[in-house]
Amino acid sequence: MAFQALRGTSDLLPDEVARWSALEHRARRLAALYGYRELRTPIIEDAALFQRSVGETTDIVQKEMFQFEDRGGHDIVLRPEGTAAVVRAYLEHSLHKTEGFAKLFYLGPMFRAERPQAGRFRQFHQYGVEAIGSASPWVDVEIIVLCVEILRAAGVQDATVWVASMGCRDDQRRSAEELRTQLQPHRAKLCKDCQGRIEKNVFRVLDCKQSGCRELGWGAVKGSPFLRCDDCRAHFDEVRRGLKDAGVAFDDSKVFARGLDYYTRTVFEVRAAGLGAQDALAAGGRYDHLVEDFGGPSLGAVGFAAGIERVLTAAERQAAGAPAAARRGLFLAVAQPELLGEGFRFIQQVRAKGVRATLDYDGRSLKAQLREADRAQARLVAILGEQEQQARAMTVKDLEQGSQEQVAFDVFAEQVASRLKAGGCHAC
């Protein structure tokens, strides 16, 4: 029987992992630069956590969560998104008492039982940033600026930032009443799900997967459907001023609704050209009531999440040409099998200095080993054979510069490490 990865999941082979690791490294570096610390939450959570936060009428809860009962009879889900889990951890570990304003980020897999297609997977991966404990519009600005910087660092240059406001809960209640009134005469034209959403959560009509429902919903919306009160207008004005000051170009003419129930006030999406229908790379916004809804104090919060698969796809498609893989590390070619032990001692000395190093353990010909070193994109190749033994010096070839020299055994590890680290070619 030939086994294959489950539909909607994929293996990451070593070359792909290298791209993922580079993106994760850049995201971590920039998040740390802005004062955000990494948090890791479990992959499995209580189903009620997402039913309460994301919303029982959303497609995520109704159709897409991987939900099951464990052996103890508990209702469990594979986490479909990161924000609710972060807020749960924030309260469970009393970070609201010890830190107050917490700046956190995460990386990891999420799971949704969607129909697999381009840009959509059943196991997908996100990095996300959450700032919990402030209602300031300048935190919104910081979150959006950080999101854009991470995308640029990942190689996504051609992207559009959409910014809008969903208003406060009072604004949303008034908007819901008006939208419900407008849609009632067209109820029969809506899909079965949206007919129920009119009463339960009418805003879900605006992001229904059926284009006809979305057109009816947005056709009933007049002007800015959510922004009603003076405080929310002032908040949104400050966000826009801050983004302009930070040099972030944005489009505030698009009216859109984020698909999760917890959003209030600022919402945003970053969309990239050339990805088709699934062109949203990152999205987020403010969720000022979620901490309180989970039993905590009334605290403002804002964050975003980005899909790693989509970001890497966008970066690849926007690249003028894929850059050649950088040559890294040392490959030690042993000319005679009896010298393998000594060769291993040499690469251990190099590894101890923080440099990637490997050698052939199977006694292949020197020519085959040199081919393997080139295939593995090694920067340096060191040859250990009978002549090197007699001279007590290693033959070292630089495959990037095309040079060759002899390096004495007693300074070999130090010189190799110095050269590779000076060229930015060390293990990290």
C-alpha cells in the first residue's frame, strides 16, 4: 500500500523548509524589534473557546472546525485560528495582572476543514501578533506597520493595505438593524445559511461564500455601514494619520467586514497581486471586548495573522527571478576510507565553532564526493588524503570564489570558521 499525505496537507521538503525558516527568522527578528515576545499555545483547545470568540454563526464554527470528542468526553477542536488561544493563555496565566499591556507573537499550524484549493489548506500555518491591554489607536498603527514590514522582509513588495472601521458594538447593533431591514424583502434570494443569518448575525451575509448573497448584502449597505459614533470616527482618523506619518500607503475606500465576530473598530487586510481569489496575505484588527468576554477585565486589544503559505507564494511570484541558493558551510572529502575517523574529528572541531560541516561516510570516490559537495551548495570543500596527511595540511577549495589553498591541520578549524562567518555563511 502506498501512503500519501492527507488531502489538504503537504510535506515540507528540506529546500522548502529553508524558505520557511528564513521567513520565520525575519518575522521573529522584526517582532522582537518592536518588543513582542513569542508565545506558544496547544494545537488542541476546548471547542467552546472558538464557539464563543469566533462566533457560532461563522463558517469556521459551523462548517470548518475539526471537532471531536476525546476519550474523556470533552469537546475538542484543532485550533482554527490563533487569537482566541492567545487571549485564553493571557488570562489563564494572569498576564493581565503581571504585565498589563502584553505584546505577544506566535507561529504555528492551524486547521480548517475547508475544500482544498489554491491558497486554502486543511492544515495551514500562520504567524500572528497580538497587543493586549491598550485601546490606543497608535497600537493599531504599530500593528499594521509591523505587518507590512514583515511582508516586505519576506519579499512581498507589491501589496495593498485595506483599512476600515467596524465601529464599536453600539455602532454594530444599529448597523445590524438597518441591514436586516434592508435584506428582509430579498430573503428568498439568499442561500439557506444566509436566511438564518439575517436573524442570528446579519453581518455574515457580507462575507458569505456565495457571491449572490454578498452582492445583495453590500447592495443594501449605504456609505460606511459600521462607523456611526464620534469616538469611533476619531479613533479611525487617528489611525489613518498615524499610517500616513509612518509612510504606509493604504486604501480606506473599500468597505469590508472581517469574518470573525470579535472585531471592533479598526480592521485591515493586506492583499497581494497575482494570487487570484485567495489574495489576502494578512488580516487583523481590534477586538476590544474579547478579553472581557472570556471573563477578564475590560481591555483593548489588536492583532493580525498572516498565512505563511500565501506569503511565500506571493514572494515567489513577485520575484524577478529566484536568487541562486547561497553556498554555505564545509564539506570534508576523505580520499581513503581509513582516514574517516580523523576526518570526523576535524568536522567536529569546525562544528564546535558554530559552522555547518559534513562529510561522506560511505567511502565514495573523491570525484563523487566533490559532486556531492557542489550539489549540497557547500561553500568550502576540504580534501583529506595521503598527501594532506604527509603535509599535515588540508587542501581547501572555495567553490564560490574558485580558489584553492593549503591550511595547516592545527589552524584548520579556526580558519574555516573565520572565513565562513566573515562571508555570512555560518550555520545560523
